[in-house]
Amino acid sequence: MKKKSIAIDMDGALADTESQYLAYYEQEFGERLTKDIFRHVPEAEALPNGCIYKFLYTPGFFRTVPVMEGAVEAVKKLQERYEVYIVSAAMEFPLSLSEKKEWLAEHFPFIHWRNIIFCGNKNIIDTDYMIDDYCKNLDYCKGQPILFSAGHNLGVNHHIRVQNWTEVLNMLLD
């Protein structure tokens, strides 16, 4: 019997980009902010003066993003029942492609290279499920979209929402 498939986004689902933005902001400006700054605000507008884009072009940003709590263990468990693909829009920012590849090799070495898809547009992905924090990816999902909760998507109500990796496992393994 063929396994069902899952596409899992990196930034905002596997990788805790909100924490990374805050760490970079504190390092540069000496001011500690909380994740509340991302609530109901488009991610790119959450920090002042276009800082988000500055950080996205900074060498090391994608390479050093913290892993989302519970993500490694959850993906290992999902692999037992599903064909798991890591799907990331890695073409927009020059350093993201190589840094994301290295990040995955470090934190998710059990994901085979054939199951890593770096693209510019996720509309081409055809899996049974897609886990992502952006509706622009989920709205065109060919399977069941699952919205991974983030500050910027709190006002979204047209997809099934999960708050964390425990909820993902409860949904997909029960």
C-alpha cells in the first residue's frame, strides 16, 4: 500500500523564523521585543525600517534559525506512516538555498535529498497534505491544507489550524 504524502514548509513551520528575527533585531538595535509584535501584522511589516528584509539578506540568517519545538521528533514519527517532503520557497533570497540545505542536513539528516524540494512557487506541489504558515501556499494546495499558526496568520479562518507539532501529530496519526 502506497503511503500518503505530506509537504512540510521550512520557515515558520520547521524553522522558528519569528525567534530568529527577534534575535537579530535585539543584536542590532539592543532592544528585546516579544513575538507579540508579529500578531495580526504581515511578517515583513512586523519590525520597523524594513529590518525583516535586511535580515533575510544577511549571511547566516537561514543557516542559524532555531528549530521549531517538537519538529524533529514529529517529522520522524510522520515518516513512519507518510512519505514526507520538505518544501521551501528558497529562490527569492540569494543565500537561502545553500543555507537551507545545510540547515536541513544538520537538523533533519534523516530526510533523504530526494524528499527536499526547493522552489519558487509551491503551487506545483501535489501531496495529500501540506503544512505551511502562509495561505498563499495553502490556498492552492491540491490536498488537505494545514495552517501552522504564526503571528501573521492569526486572522485566517479558512484552513484547518494547528498551533504546534503536537497538534500536527494528533491530527495526522490518530
